[in-house]
Amino acid sequence: MTRASDDVIIKALARLLMPFIVAYALYVVMHGHHSPGGGFQGGVILAAGFVLLVVTHGLEQTRKRMSEKLAGVISSIGVFIYGGIGALCLILGGNYLDYGKLSKILLVTPAEARSLGILGVEIGVALAVMAVMYIIFFAIFTAGESPEDDGRAE
Amino acid sequence: MEVTLLLEATENAFRILQRAREHAVGVLDTAVEFTAEETRYCDEKRCRALFTGAQRKKTQIHNFVGTSIILFAFWMLLSGKFDAFHLGLGAICCTLVAYLFHDLLFANVRVGDMRIVTARFIAYIPWLIEQIVLANIHVASLVLRPKMPIDPQIIEFKTKLETDISCVTLANSITLTPGTITIDIKDGVYYVHALSQKVADDLNAGEMEDRVAHIFMEADHLYVQDVLDAARIYQTLRV
């Protein structure tokens, strides 16, 4: 269904924009704890970058960069980071996602520990959101093909 | 009698042995030669492989470093926070992105061309702005005249440009100039909508294409200026 676009302009501009889109998405994630943005928004922008790559360079080219399997693994890692930080707070004697308690292992003041904890959770959310959006997009785009066809095509 | 026979036989035997020895030496020499050639060939091949591998590695590293520097500048522009924590985060993120996408930003660029291309591109921008201003005045004069003498048409021309990035630069320059819009590029043929005969003629003259080709150093392309120079020399030689 999605072959590489044969429009030179669109292909070249997507190629040039892609690193900047991903860098912008990471900026949104990393600055989420004291400016607008955060894990969800950054993750969606990341996924949008990959969708742009699929639309312009085709499914196969994008699969080489990130396969559906890798996306599944990344989404699990994201959820694991989120749940892990929450559970770590529980283990350290606070509530779930009570970042202040992280100061004991990060060796900083509780206020700074809160900031760092939110950053960590946001990275996890961004990874999970990006991977899940990517998987949903791939599922929609390859809806016509059965899995066996898929294997033979590669 | 028997002694003479024996002597003869021995002599014959020696001769045969001698010949066999010469043959053996010859064969051995050839074998040694072949081996040497083989080894040399292998060495050459390995050297060439090493060289091309190193070349590719070098290009990759250049692309990687270039991409990360550009992305880091972009990050600082966005972030505006210059404390160690945020700059460190930025460095990590930019390195990661550059590692993942180092082949996208500088695809199809010949090694070592980047500096010249950048300089020529910057030199191209004032000319483009001048063209845009001139075309603006032209289009405004067309539109403001009560008769409105426009002559919309679609012109197509075959381009001499080779790489995708030069095609895109030309297409966007055409679109930026008022009165002309690039509709499509198919197999190196541009389809451009032009508002009047004058802008169409300007485009068909091909100065913009020449300049874009000059920026990206399209190799087997004759510049108008070069042809004029050559013609002058040719004239002098003939007279």
C-alpha cells in the first residue's frame, strides 16, 4: 500500500526535516517538567516523525530503522520505566510515584529528586506513547496484508 | 664393451635426471611466481577494501559529527537554558538522534564539498531576494493595471540537475518567486505554472537553473559563463 513516494521534493524535504523533528520531540520531552510539553506530547511528535518517514520513504525503509518488534519492546520498556520509578518510591517508603523519596538513592534534595523523578517518568511515557502510536499506525497501514504475505515480502 | 654400455646408460640416466631437474625447477619457479602474484593480488584487494571501508567510515563520521553539531545548535536555540544539566541532556539527545539519522541530513553529498556548497548557497540568497523583489513589482504592475494583461500558462522544461537536493532548491526558488509555481517534477521534467509570458520567458532562459547547478557543483554541466569564456578564447585562436 505505501510505496516510497516518487515526488522528489517531498522525499528530500522529509529527509532533511526528520532529524529536526526528532530533536524537537526530545526537547519537548526533556523540558516537560518546567515548560509546556511532556511525555505524551513529545512521544506523539516522535511518532509523527516516523509516520512522515513511512509516508515519504515507504514501509520497508522505515522497517529497517525500526521494526514492529522493536517498537513493541520499546513500548514495554517505557511502561517499565514508568512503573519501575513508581514502585521504587513504594519500596523507599512513600506512596506510588512519590518522587520525594527518591532523594535517598539519588543523593540530592527532595525538591531536586521530584524534578528528576518527573523527568524519568516522562521519558518512560514518551517511549511508550511513541512506540504504541507507531504500532497503531503500522497496523492501520498494513491492514490489507496478512502476516504471511508480510514475511514473504521481506 | 659392457663398460662402455654401462657408461652410456649412466650418462643417459644423468641426462634424464638433469632434464627432470630443470623441469622441476621451472615448475617450481612458475608456482612461486603464481603464488607471489596471488599474494600481491590479495594484498591489493585487501588494501582497496580497507581503503573504501575507511572512506565510507570517514564519510559516516563526518555526517555524524556534522548532524550532531547542527542539532545541538538547534537544541540551544529551542532550549534557551544554558546550565550544565540541560546542555548535558541536549548533548546526549543530539548524539542519539545523530547516531540514528546520520544518513538522512547529508545523503548524496560528495565528501569535502560541504564548505564550498554552503558558501555558494549563501552567495545565492541575495540574488534570489533580488529576483523575488523584481518579480513582485512585475506581478503587482500586472494586477494593478485595469486591463490585467495576464497570460496564465503551464510550461515544462527538462532539467539538467542530477541530485534531489538541487532539484528541490530550484523548485522552491521557482515557487518563492511570485508569478511562478512549481506544480510537479516527474523524471527530471519540471511543470511550472507561470502568470505571464515575461516570467515564463525568464524561467526558460534558465539563469536560475544555472545558478543552482553552480551551487551544487553538478559536474557535467556547462555554465553559460564558461561557454562565453571558451568562445572568446576560440575566437582569438582562430584569428
